[in-house]
Amino acid sequence: MSLKTFFSRALAATTIGAAAFMAPAALAQSASHTVVDPAQPSDTAGKTEVLEFFAYSCPHCASMEPLVEKWAQSLPEDTVLKRVPVAFNASMVDLQKLYYSLESLGRLDLHPAVFKAIHQERKRIYTQDAIIDWVAEQGVDKAKFESVFKSFGIQTKIARANELTDTYGIQGTPSLAVGGKYVVSPSMTGSYQGAIDEAQRLLEGLKK
């Protein structure tokens, strides 16, 4: 079975359980990406956004993350990569909270470590208590992390992530949204690097 077929079957089996806050944009499918209509505005003033829709529990996201990180370092100054943790069902919400809590505390240096813990070390850090204990083991103040994890600010960020997931019609991870106009995923291009290369091509097209 080809990688493209594998991705297509895997993503087709995924259903969205996240709450919707606005009607999703229409998507026009091409061979290597979808076109978002209407185009979506950037949340970052004066910057072109690349949104990386991911889930810590997704093995494809774990495999693609180092490639995305490398690519992010080469993006121009007027372009920003923003990660959007996805929850297709209620059991994934605590992992959304984990990402945004690390972001709020300035500890995204632990972002790759979360993937490693889940997919290489086989640690089951999917629930609030398990997540808080694991983060504390990484040297983060437990009480401070727990306070942020349970805060209204994190709930607000999750609401926005769910809104973006719905608006862009994300049905599987990893997926990349480019400049509010395009969505690319390995299921469309057949490989992780192919998705990044297509995103780069689309990004360059936006700059012309």
C-alpha cells in the first residue's frame, strides 16, 4: 500500500467531534491541496500565517514534526508558524490543554518531548493527572502548571483552536493551512516532505 493511500484511508476514518463556532469555509480540492473559500484572515497582525494542525496522539504528527520545525526556521520574517492542537473527540482535550499550557509558560522546548514520551517511551499521558505529573517530572513547577492548565485563558485558546479546525475543514492530522487560503496534508501529497514542499510552493505564490 502506498503512503498516500495509507494516509487517505487513515484520515477518512477520522471524524470531527470538536465543537463548531462558525460555518466552515468551502473547500475546493486539487491534486495536492485544497483551496479555502472564503480566505481566512490572519490572527497575527502584519504576518502571513502557516497553521500546523496536529495532535500529540497522532503518530504521523510525531514523524512530521521535526521536518516542520526545520522548515519553520527558514520561513521569512513576515511569516509565522502557529501550531493548532486538534481534538476530534473529548478524550483529546487535555492534550490541547497541555500544548497551550506549555506555550503560556514559555516551555515549548518540551513540545518534542511530549511526542517522544507518547510515541517512543509509550507513556500514557492523555489525562489531566498523568499530564501534570509528567510535566512536573520535566522540572516544571507543578502548582503553577496546574493553575495554568485549568485556567480560563487556556479554555479560550482551545475554543479558538476548535473554531479554526472547523473553519478549515480539518478532518485529519497533520495538516498545514497556508496564508488562510490553502490546506495541505501528507494524504494529498503522499509524503511528509511533500506536504511541506507544497506548502512552501503555495507560500511563495502568495508573495508574488
